Amino acid sequence: MNVGARQVENEHAEWVRAHEALSRLAKERAAADAEEGRWLLAALRSAAHVHLGFGSFAEYVGRLFGYKARSTQEKLRVAEALEGLPVIAQMLEAGSLNWSCARELTRVAVTQTEREWLEAARGKTVHQVEALVAGKALGDKPASPSDFSARRHVLRFEVMPETLALFREAMSELRRSSGARLDDDSALLLMARYILGGPRDEGRASYQIALSVCPECGSGAQQASGEMVPVGVEVVAMAGCDGQHLGPLDAPVANESTTLHQSVAANDSAAASNGAVANDGAHTGAPATSEASSRRPSAHTGARARATQTIAPATRRAVLRRDHHRCSVPGCKNAQFLDLHHLKLRSEGGGNEAHNLVTLCGVHHRAAHRGQLGVVGSVSTGVRFQHVDGSDYGQLGRPRVAETHAKAFAALRQLGFCERDVRRALTELAQQRDGREADIESVLRSALGRLSAPRVR
């Protein structure tokens, strides 16, 4: 063999060895990730950090692996999910599935669907798997329709050190003022509301965000710098509690993702309350947007559309004074960006009288319409707040039951069942099971058996 041929062979051998080594490391890494997750979960459940004198489990893991708290939380979530997904867990341990893909699949797969999800994810990159599961809920199948209003979005910023310091201080102040442990989503929601602050008249909310609602299906979208972003049914319900109705849109707006926009515009002969909504309390529009919408002439009458407020300003002021200008949930100290929530929902016949209204902060108001917070009783006899498992607020004893029922609530609401009926069915199930846990599919089947046909919106 001449020198040139030997050199080519050596070069080929080098890339082959490199590829084989990387392939081996990839399998070993996947197996190590699987084992790491199991032991992290065991350490958490046995409170290893307490025995070693660490202040928190996140600190303990951070010192061992250098992980940030969020990374630790995600690894624990995946490890716990894999306990009920034996096929995905086995593939991760064998190195035929990497941890990043397993992480995404655990967001949607359950025991009965994991093989379908694995088949759908076969040969796809991590980014393709992320797109595959986007808009899907736990228990959905790959062919299930996507609900992109429930999709989580990631915000990334590159800032100077002083900006980072100020941002962290601002987030800490928001959490202190609310008196509750806020996640990033809730804290940024409150921060955005503060920046969008409008009139300080107690009769009207201090922020406005334009929200368009389709009169046919009840779906909603929120304006975001020229783009319509789909929102969940709970957001539309919040707007119905404490907002202004601006009337129907006059003409279609060109937009590449305009099914909702076109639906709204095509029904401009509908009643004003079924067209564009500017939620003057919970979710509704930048002042300029709301004002511009209210001044737009009607295509049918030629007259200016008039904004109508859900709750009379005088009633709103009276309820805020009665509730001492703070959120009514025990322990919540939030006294800013307050909404009024209907004890008997407007969509189910509840009126706008003061005795049917209670003051909630934006975070707890959203939780109520998501089914994560129960609001029962009356103003005269006392309003009580409960977790979805039926326990009193602050005394959550069955977190897995609460999580399963909250997911079932969201799924049933998306199917068109009204809040009252869904709450009743899930409450009956929680009492019947007497604390026993059930998977999401069993809860949904049992709840559907107790519900009549979905309401036509």
C-alpha cells in the first residue's frame, strides 16, 4: 500500500472511530440520564437534602451537578412521568431515545398512548418532536387537534448586568407584594399589566388589552403588536366577568393566521356583546386599541359603535370597597390589578349585582376559570376558596388529584361544557373516589358519563 492510500485509510479510520465513540457516549449519556432521574426522585422523596443540612433540594442538586433550580425541577418532572411510561423509560435506558426527546414526549404521553407517540416521533429531531407535541395536552394522541392557545412560549433576553439586577429586584417585589409564590408566567403577567396601566378610576380597571371573540365558537385571540395570539377559554371567561364590549368588527383584517379574525369579521351583524371584547378588567385592550375600536362606525347602522361595560362603575367601586381593595383569597396580599369575579357565572345566568361579585387578583381569577381554584358560598354567608381536590385553600393534601382534575377541567371546557357542569361532575368524582388517585383518561371518561351534551356557544 502506498503512502497516499495509507493516509486516506487513516483519515477514514479516524472519523469512523470518532463516530463510534460519540455513538457510544450518546447511549451511555441516555442511560445515565435515566439513572440520574431515578436517583434524583429517590433523593427528593427521602429528603436527602434535609439530612445533609441543605436549605433546599435545589441547592443540594446545584452543588452536586451545577444544575439551576429550573433544570432540577424539569428532571424531576420527567423522572416521575417515566414511572408510568415503561416503554419510553426502557428506550431511554437502552440509549435508543435521548433525554431531550423523552422530555418532550412525557408532556403528552400516557401509558395507553406512549407507543403511538414513539412511532410518531421516530426519526425526528428534538425540534420536530417539540413541534409535534406543541398544543397537545397530557393524554392526547398524535392525531388529536392542537390547542395552540395552551402552548407555552419562551422569552429570552440578553441584557447588561445592571438590567438583570433591576429585573430580578422587580420580580422579587412583585412576588412580595402578591404574598404568594408566583411562577414566571404569573409574575410577568402582573408586570405587563402594570406597564399597560391606564385610568386610575376605581370604576374601571387600570389596564386594557384588546381581545377579539368569535360569536360562533366562543374562541378568542388577543392583540400583540399586530399579531393575533390565540388565548384559552379561561381568558375569554375572565373578559366576560369584568370588561367592556366594543361591538362587532367591520371588515376582515389581512392576516396569515386569520381563521378567528375572519370569523369575527364575517359575523358583524351579531349582537355587540358577541363581537370584539375589550376586557377592561381581566384581559382586554391597550387604551388606544379599545378607543379606536369603539369609534369605528358600524357597517350596518353607519353609527359609531358604543362600548358597554360589563359591571357598572358604581357597582365596581362598591365591591372593591367592601373587599378592602385586595384579593379575597386568604393569604393573598395583592392589592393591584384587581378583577371582579362572578360567583354565579354570567354565562350561566349570573347577574352583575354586588352580592354576586368578589374581588380577585389576576392570578387567582385566572386560576378560578381554569378550574384550579374553586369559589363557593355567597357574600352574605361567606365566600370559601377550595383547591380542585375539595380541600380548603392552603391545605392541599392531594396534589396529584388536583393536577389531574385541573387538566380534566381544561379538556372538558375545550369540548364546550360549561364551567358549572364541569365543576359539579369533577366535585362528585372527587367525593366518590374519596382521595383515591386516577389517571386523566379515567377521570375524563367518568366525567363525560355525568355530563350532558356540550353547550352550543
